[in-house]
Amino acid sequence: MNLSRLYTHELYELGIPGNFAVGRVITATLSLICSWYEQISNFHEEPIYEMEGAIPGKDEPIILKSKVRIVGDGKHDAKQEYLKLLKKHRLLQKKMPGTVSQVVSETKQTTPPILMTKGDLYKEMKQVYGWPQKKAEDTMQINYEQGYQTYPRTDSGLIDEEEYDYMAKLFDQYLHAVGWDNKFKRYDMPDKWKKKYLIDSSSDSSAHLAIIPTEKIMPTPNEERDLIEKYAKLRKKAEEQKRLAKSSEGKKQAEELIRKYTYTPLTEAQRQMYEVVVKRSLSLFQPPYEYVSNKLVVDINGIDFSVQNTSKITDGWKAILPQSKKKRKKSGLTLGFDYRKAFKVGQQLTVTMHTAVGKTVPPKPLTVTQIFYKGGLMEKAYKYVENKEYAKILRSVKGLGTSATRDTALTSLQQKKYITVGKNDVITVTGNGWLINWLLKGMPVSSPVLTAKWEEEYQRIADGKDNPNLLIEATAKMINDQFNDFDKHWQPDKIKAFYKKVQGQFLKAVSFGKCPQCNKGDVVFIADKKNKGKWNRYSCTNKDCNFVIWSKFYNKKFTDNDIKKLIAGEKTHLLKGVKSKKGKKFDCWVKLKYDDKKQALVPQMIFPTRKMYAKDFNGRYHRTN
């Protein structure tokens, strides 16, 4: 709180307004995000040289991979380094003799993954339906409030014995709810495997368990139609009861019945999420996935050249899982080549040598789910800590925050205007975000190490080895030290120049173009978080300009390309099926026109010219005006 006020006030005095909040989790998370984007901006493409071998296969050549590989580092000639490596291992000939050193074919099986936390469900909805995080979050909350899914703010993928038992009991009803009647039979998992999914009965952390369907079964569309009809009759009866009621008590009872029989129809989004949750949960009641793992190793001058593949035996639990868009396109049995049928240990082969040349690629821009889902940037913050002891502590506590609080930290970063989240949930760091990260660089609060130190101290306090006051005093000292050092490092001119640079880069990244009205600011997308996107808009960054294009035009939404065309003075693509307030449908283009009354550019509809035809004396049609 002290540092937040300090930086907010001092930056405001320099003409840089904003809420420059400083916090152990959000500041460290921002630092990780900025580091990621610094890797992208500092990226230099480097060559990759790798030695491969090829031998004849059943239908096509089998490619053998090796560890004879060089990745350029910008300091040395990668190609020359690679050639030195080839000379060292005597791998310079086009054809090389090799000896089969290993042929393995093993039958293996795997059990389902543990069930979903909140972050896992966000990721699953993104993969299966392409949902943004916000849609998943809102739908998850609605399904919980209506009683179809368990508590959404969970940090655990485990369930308790009672939940396992009721899901087993309701197995067939869940299948019916998602339209899969009799498609699968329930498989009873052996106790030795079941332990993987159940929380320890002696644990006191069972409050927030995995997201699974509740005992309240979601009705199918047909069942819901009957339910709506039934509730409509009961509601009508209750309304009549209220009209005839002579006492306040009678009216109150009738009003309670009206509320009880007011049915809110399920949305398609609710059904889609419920289907995903049901299928993931029922994977616990399916047999293991079985496959054959094949491996072939060929020795060439003491270097292993190897290849692996897998061959599916049975789908098992994988058959019931919701499939992503990519997986839906794939069908049929995946067949692998059984190397035992073609090769034997000690067999001599002639291997065709080949240098595979590639190049390094930069990290992709971060998305929301990459920040806080299981295995995301916040959970794996320990990877960015050099001190092994602190990295170990961070790993044991699963990084920064918890699965239940990480998206709150991300929301806070948005509210403080440190980052923006665009289409496809891609994150962009704002000028304010880059500035506060730059100002706090090197400070304890901007590093995940602070969390590790506190967690270490929490444990010492819990074990009775330390006094809590020591942690309070250490924290106060850290803040006082920062205040004492503040004046030494505060350079107003340098700060303003840095802010101007990063804010300019941010606006360039998110701008759709120069404002056509004032020609000073940039047109950027502004998300309406308070009303779930109802008033999303494209506005000018110049505070003195009132230019705005609302994202929604009647029942249609402008595309990014439409906005660029409007700003350039052109018309949008033809909007088909635009629905007026009176319900009338029409097609139109939209173009900006200056409105004298509003003193602003406003959308103007342009309607297609109706083509009229007339028949001549010979029976031929001619276009007329």
C-alpha cells in the first residue's frame, strides 16, 4: 500500500496519471509477462544443424534422430561448430554402417488424468470450443449457481469418496444428459488406481475440490421443453392465486410460488460446458488407454540414432473425452510400425546420413490461459528463479498465487491498466505496465523470490521456529529501504522519456489507425468489463475527442477490418440480416458521416440499389432503373 501510493503520487506529479499499484503477486506476475515479451523483442533468429539418418522402412524411409546437434548462439559460426562435431564423431560420409543396438516393443497402459481445476476448465473450453477466458468464467459461475457443477474456485483436481460414489451411481444419467445413452459402460477402477483421484481423508484442504457435475442432472433439450411447459402452467396458476389472494400472507405465498416456477432456459454455452465437465469426469469410470511403444536404436560410431512410435490397442478412457477442433478432424486407428518384425539386435545396416537444417523461432505472444492455468507462467514461476533453494520452495507451493486466485491477479493487472487482453485472449503490456516494471526492476517485490522467502518463513512460524513479528519487521524494513533509496534513483526526465517511448509502442500495437475526427489520437478498442461487453467500443485516445464507434451495430458486430475501413473513410463489408428495433431485417453497408448536431462522425447506413427487371415483347428480361 505504501509503495503503491508513493509511485502513484510521484508519477502523477510528472504528468503520468494512473493507479500504479504494487503487490507481491501482481508485480511479480507483471515482471514475468514483461520478461516474456522482452524475449520476443530481443529475439534473433539462429540456425539449427542436426544429423539424421534414414533406413528403408515398410512403406517409407524411417528417419533416425541423434544428439549430434548445434543451435546457433550468435557468437560462433554454428555451421563450423557443427562440422567440427561431425569430424569428431567421424560422421562425414554419405552412407554409414550402423549396428542395431536396441529393439523394444512394450505394451503399456495409462489411466485418466486427474480432474479439472478452474484454470484447467478455462483451458479445456478454449481447446474444445475456442472460448475466451471471460466466457468460460461467466458460464462456469452460472452452472454453479444453478446447481449443475461443483464450486468453481478450486485449486485441486481431486475429489472425495462421496463424490466418486455418486458419480458412479449416476453414470448412465450423465450419459443421457449429454445425449450419449448406452454409448459407454461403467468400468470400476481398481482401488490401487483410485487413490490417485481421491483426496486424503485426513487432509484439511478438501473445501475446494475438482470441478465435476453435481447430483442435479441437467435436462436434455426435449426434457427442458416439457419442463418449461409444466412451469408455465404452474406459474400461471400461482399468478391467478395471487390475484385472488385476500390477505398479504396469501399474496406472499403466491409470489414465492411465482419465483419458484419462473424458469430460466439453459443457454447453449451452459450445455457445452456441462458436456465437457461430464465427459472429463466420467473418464474416471472407463478402462485404461492401452498402446504399444516401439523403439529402435542404431549405433553409428558410438552415437545413438533412434526412432520411436506408438501403436494404439484400445482407446479406453480417451474415447469419452471431449475432443478439440483439431482432434475432431482426425479419425481411425493410429498404427505404428512394429520394429521387431524387421530388425534384430546386432543386425548391420547401411544408414543414409542427412543434415536437417532449421532455425530457432521466437516465443508466441502470451494468452490469458498461459498465465494461470495448470503449468502456466504463474505456477512455473520457479523456472525464473536462479537460487535453487527458493526455486524448490516455489515449486512446492505451486508458484505465485493459487488456481483459485490467479485469474483474480490477472483481472487486477487489467484493472490497473498494466495489460490489455485483446481478441483470442492475447495479452499486450501497456505503457503503464512497462513503466512500473522498469521502475521496480531489481526490487524484491518484483521477483517471485519474495513469495518463496515468505512461504519459507510461514513454515518456520508454523513449526514454532520463528516469531511472526520477525516477518512483519522484515517487511517494514524492506519498504523503508525502498523509501530511503527512492530519491537516489528518481530521475524525472529519464522516466518521462521512457514512458513516452513505451506508451507510443503500446498505442502502435493496439491502434486501428489515426482518429479521423481529431487526427491527433489513435483509435483503440475499449472493452466494457462492467456489463459483460455490452458497450464494447472503439474510441480515440485523445481525451478531448468524442469519437466513438460502438462494437455492436444493431444485431451485428463490426470486424477489425470494418473498423479500419471506417477510419479510412471507406464503407464496411455488406452487413446481411441487420435487424431493426421493430424486427425488420435488411442488408446495408456502413460508412462514417459528420453529424452537425452531435459534432462528431457517426455511422451512416448505405442500402444496396434494388435491381429491377422488365420483360420485353420477345420475353427477354432487361435491367431498368
